Amino acid sequence: MELRQLEYFITICKTLHFTKAAEILHITQPTLSQQIRNLEEEIGTPLFDRIGKKTALTEAGKILYIHAKRVFHEIEEAKAAVNDLNLIQRGTLTVGTLLTCINYLLPPAILDFKKSYPNIDLQVLGLPMTEIINRLLDNELDIGIGFLPVKHEELEVIPLFTEELSLAVPLGHPFDGLNEVHLQELEHTQLILLPQNYVLRQLIDTYCTESGITLTPNLEMSTMDSLVQMVSKEVGVTILPQPYLDSLQTKQFKTVKLTNPTLKREISFIFRKDKFMCTATKSFIEKITSTSYQL
């Protein structure tokens, strides 16, 4: 069994199409098919079911796919460990983070990190929580920044900080000028919230359920920037992380504390337990941690 054959096999698993896989690998389809036949002969069982133009993994193929990904993962880990040992400060660091954190947590840390590691290609992706988890599991991210709790046996977390959710209210609104507003008072208020498939919205809904109330927004929008724009135009009030609202430094709306209960969310680093953590990754974590203490 050759690594090249496993690479071919994994590419077909991802595309489930021999022609597309051959194009990605820059080889001919007959060559690819022959290499897979050789692999199947060595394994001793078919790896794919070919029904007409459709390709599907057999049970044996599914098992090999899991182990093949581990093989390449271990190779990448070995390279990372050797490079780190030799102090080669080059390479890439890919971070998946909640969109909210991009706005207020990451910019200072990124600038500091690039000064320390100018030769590291840093890629920061704003992603939904579910995609952060999936990409970590697929080894497409070096580290994630997301919500707690995270329940997966292959992942580990480092708590970063806890942030409160607050109200953004239009100037002149009945809540404008108040020190705090009870969650129950929002039940009959014009609300603008994120859609229900967003984790932040789900957190808000969970707090409401536990408090025995239901919030029905009159408008849903998919970005925090659009929410605060609607608030500034007096469309309604919204609920967003306090550090994010503070980072906007605007006088177009007021921020009011939300109580009874106080809504909170915990932010953490998330990473694979079996992934080698190089010096650059550790440094990135340290810089983000020091930034979070200043919030």
C-alpha cells in the first residue's frame, strides 16, 4: 500500500466521482481506476460500489477512509513537530472563529502575532459554530474560537472568557436612559434578532424558555452589523454581546444591561486532542488571552 494510493482513495471519497477526482489529482481516469483496483486487491475487498454513474463507499471503504485520514494527519503532525523543533518559523496557521470575535477580539492580537511571526501565513475565518467543529474534526483548522459547551471526544477546550449579552436600544426609546431592563420586559417589545439557526439566537431562546417567556422578533437579520443599523434607524431593539457593542464606539444607539436573568456566553479555544500544538499556535493563544483580559 502506497501513500499515493491512499491520497487517490481519499480524493475519491470526498468527491464520490472518479472523473472529478482524476481532474483534481491531475491524472487520467484510467490511471486512477487502476490504482484503486490495485488498492482493492491489496485490501482484499471492494472499497467502492459502482452503480451506473454513481459511486458509494462500501463498509470496508468507510473504515479505510477513517484510518487513511489519520495516516495523513499523523504525517502532517510529524512535519509540524520537526519544523517546530528546528525553529523554522514558516508555514500556515488557520483559525476558525465566531464572527463576533473577529469584530472586537482578534484585530489587536493579529497585529501583535504578525509582528512576532511575519513569515507565518495566518488565515482567520469567520464561521458558524457548527462549521468550526466540523472543520476542526476534518483537520482543516489548527484551532477554533467558539462557544462552550463543546461535547466531542476528539476535541478539547481552553476557556477564554465569559461575556454578557446586552440590549442595544434606539435613542429616545422607552428603555433609553434605564440602567437595566428585565428579560421579561422584552416580550412585548419590537425586537430585531439573528435567525433561529444561529447559535447566539439559540442561546437567547434557551434563556427565554428557562424564564417562561417567548420572544417573537418582528425582524430577523443574519449579521450583527445589520442588527445595529436597524436599531440606529429605530426599527427596534436587539440583544448582542456587550464587548461587541462597546467596540463599535458609536452614539447612534444606547447600550442597556439585561437582567433577570443576565444572559452570558462562554468563549473558549477549541482544538483536536491529537493535534500537535506548535510554538506559533501557542503564541497565538497567548496573545488572544492577553487581549481578552483587557475587554
